[in-house]
Amino acid sequence: MQIKGLVDREKGTVSRRLFSDRGIYEQELENVFARCWLFLAHESQIPNPGDFVAAYIGEDPVLVVRDSRGNVNAFLNTCRHRGMRVCRADQGNAAAFTCTYHGWTYGNDGKLVGVPGYKEYYYEELDMEQWGLVPVAQVESFHGLIFGTFDPRLRRSANIWAIWPGTWTSSSTA
Ligand code: FES
């Protein structure tokens, strides 16, 4: 989709298509939201082990969680069994998240820790290690601001301050 010409810098006008065109929106999802560091939460929102807050990366719901060991993680808020949203609260504190559909339970570190019928239906052969919540590929805290990206190749830190050019310099990063 051609988007050049939709912004006229001389006249200071912006085409309304930028706000309503489905094709432009899908380009943004693919080229921006899927490939950039995005702000997810502030550390002050999850100060204690087990604290979590819901966020989005593009249209994908994610959970930002401080696990019981104090590490900050982010996961797709989607059950690995049949795709139900694992947590429906916007924020709170939890040692584990139990899917309301069939009861799969995930620790606050994203690991699958409980499956109803593990013996009877799965004959104890389900590899629990393989079925944890899908992690956001990279998560980084920057002056308390927690960013995440689904792009595993994106350089850490370097792209974060590019979000607000001129706001910070590399020497101001922790
Ligand atoms: S969809 Fe979550 S346990 Fe089945």
C-alpha cells in the first residue's frame, strides 16, 4: 500500500485514511508492532513477587509478571491448550494462573505446572517443559520502563531510546 502523499508537510495536513484504512493498520501491525520495542508497563506497577499487569503488543494480549524470584517476564496471555485467555484480570497478584477452560495451570514464571487428567488423559507423557506460556521474545527494563518485543533479533537497548529520539542519549541508559 502506498502511503506517501498521505501527509502534506507543506500544508500541515494528514489524510484521514491514516486513521481508518485497514491496510495501513495491518502494515503498522507488521512493521511497527511486531518488530519494535514497545512499552508494556512500569516497574512500579509490579513491585512485589507475583504482581502482574495486562498489556498488549499490537492486538496480542500479554501478561507482564514479576515472578516469585523477582524476575520480570512477559508472556502471551493465551493458554497453550486451546488458546483461552489465561488471565482475565487487568492487574493483581498471583502465584499461578489457572485457565478457566480446562484448568491448565501456569506458574508466575510461565511454566506449565498443572494439567488436569495428566495421568488419565495424557498418560504422563505430556512434556510439561514444552507447554509453558509463550514468552515475549525479549523484555528489558529501561529506567523502570518495561519494554518488550516479539523480534528475537532486535538489538537490546539500542532501539529503545530510538522510540523517543532526543529524549535520552546512550550515556543516560543504565
Ligand atoms: S484452553 Fe486453557 S486449559 Fe484448555
